Amino acid sequence: MLALTDTWVVVQVLTDGYYLDEVALHRLQDLERVSKDPVPDFTRRVVDGLGVPVATFDAAPDATLTTLLRQIAERGELVMLDKRVAPDYVQVEVGIILSVGKKHLVLHAIDGGGTWAAGPGRRALARIERVSFGGRYLAALEHFGDPPPSADTGP
């Protein structure tokens, strides 16, 4: 765990058991259980030995999603948003956060083929259930996708 707020937990994802990948923010209300690592000393030794540094992410206990998203936006890198758009459907969207307000953010989206949307658009914060950044998928999309649009100002 990298950070814990009153409503969000920030973790660095381990893929395939030992490979550090993206940083993910999860709503606490969505967590049903947390499992303890059965071999924490071995896991730490392997993670340290693979040479990928543990990410850092500071957050005050009372930080809101707006505050957390502004911190992420300052990094200027791609983010992945998981948004609840229907009771049984979550939409995943990738893009660059241009600005964050109390109820909405402005995102310029990029699709899985590396093509940017014609322009940025607003997204409701209330629908966001998970946010991630960094990691291999987003790094590949950032590296091999089209260059990001310059001087986005938002809608």
C-alpha cells in the first residue's frame, strides 16, 4: 500500500506475482476483502531483486478524489479510468487529465490503437471507481501511440 485516505487506497499492482506494475487507486467501499501475502519476505526479496523501484504517492488521510486526480494530472502522463456507466457495466477509458474540478474532470482520450480523440471532454467524478497510471500497458500506449495533442485547453 502506498497511501490510504478516508475513501481511497493507493497500491502498486504486482503482476505475475512479483513484477511491479501500475499504481492504482481503489475506492474503499468497493473492497470486499484483503489477503495477506503468505510469504512476504520472499516477495520483498524478489521484488527488490528485479530492480523496478517501488512507486511513491503521498496523500493526506482526508484527500478527496479531486485532490488525488490533481496530483496525478501534475505528472502529465496517461491515466486509465474505470467508470461505472450502468449497474452492471464499467467503461474503461485512457487519456491525459487536463483539469479537475469538484464534480468533473477534463480528459483527452486515446484509444487502444494509439489514436487521440478529436478533442477533450468532461467526465463525471462520481462515476470513477478506479484510477491507474504508470505500468507497462500505459507506457507502451504512450510510447507507440500518436503524439499527444499540444496545448489542450479542454471544453
